[in-house]
Amino acid sequence: MIQFTNVKKTYDSNFTEALHGVSFVIEDGEFVFLVGPSGSGKSTIIKLITAEERITSGGIFVGDFDLGSLPKRKVPYLRRTLGIVFQDFRLIENRTVRGNLEFAMRVVNASNQIIRERIPQVLELVGLSAKADCYPGELSGGEQQRVAIARALVNNPETIIADEPTGNLDPERSYEIMCILEKINQLGTTVLVVTHERDLVNCFNKRVISIDSGLVTSDMENGLYDYETY
């Protein structure tokens, strides 16, 4: 579960209030789109969930973690419950697909047996079983994003956060990536997708939280990304 309660965030560097009292709850197992224009506060919300930034006031719970009082030494444990997918993939270029996933598992001290068992399962899920020994430079953009999703998933996180995961892809590849995220959600993982892509959001019958100027402007089950709003 991710719970925001009247969250305000002011950046000390320029005294900008990025969030003005944001509240929402994402229950375990939900699939949610977070949408809004550039500068609306979406990135700030992600940075708060991952404890890259700290709240100014209000409250945030991510699973059992109270982010308002979370000591720095426990931030890595929070992040192990989250799988992050970025727009720019962020793969290690000199490691194979398998090597990228293995690296992510070594970081959390996974055993050799778990690594051998888990990597083929995840690659099959994202449709890349045949690409395990390829390097990122040998893959298309859509395939690289699939690797990034596999890496985010490989340590069995409770939640996948996809931050503009289709921003560098064409519409067909974007739809495929979203279908993979939907499949992951159907297997029980909570999925939060941050995106600008109205057409893509409107292809899926999911909950949509809209944010603008640091405020939640709508929160709709089975919602649409409103063209007239943005």
C-alpha cells in the first residue's frame, strides 16, 4: 500500500512548493496511472515514494515504512520493496541481459541458486528468453525497456513504479510495454505508471490519478486522461 496524507513538499533550494497537500491511497495489487502536465508534481511524488526526497509536512506510508520518520540506514530496505523502471532504460552496456539481471540480484545478496531459478522465469515473462546472452546495444528500444522491466521485477518487489516507461518508444512498442506491466499486475504486483501519454492511458481501463500544480485534480476508477484538462 502507498498512502499519501496531506503531503506538502517545498524544495529548500528555491523555496518552491511542489506539492500543496496531496492525498491518495494505492492499495496492494492495484494498477494506477499518475498523469499530469510537466511540472505538475509527478516526479516529486516518485522521489518521495523512493525516499530520494523528504516530505515537508503530512504523511507517507509505503508498505510498513513510515517515510516521515524513516532513518537513512533503512532507506535501502524500503527500496528493495520497489522496482523502478525509467524512460532511459539505464542498463549496464557491457553486461548481457542476463548479466544486468544478475547484477541487480547480487546487490541484494541473492544466492546462486535463486539467481539461476529466477532469471529465466522473469525473462520468459517479458518475452526475452532468447535474448539472455545479448548486450543492450544489440537490442531494440522496446527490447531494452523489457530488460529494464525484468530487472525491476527480478527481486520480487511489492510495487513496480514505471516513470515515463514508454517515452522513448513508438506507439506499438509502447502498447506492448504497457501490456507487460498489466500482466505483471495480474500476477499480484502493484503497478504505478507515471506518464504523459493520453492515448496510451485511454487504451486501458485502469484507475487514473490526475495531478496539476501540485494538487490532485481527479482520481477516477476506470478513468480517462481528460484531453480538455491538459
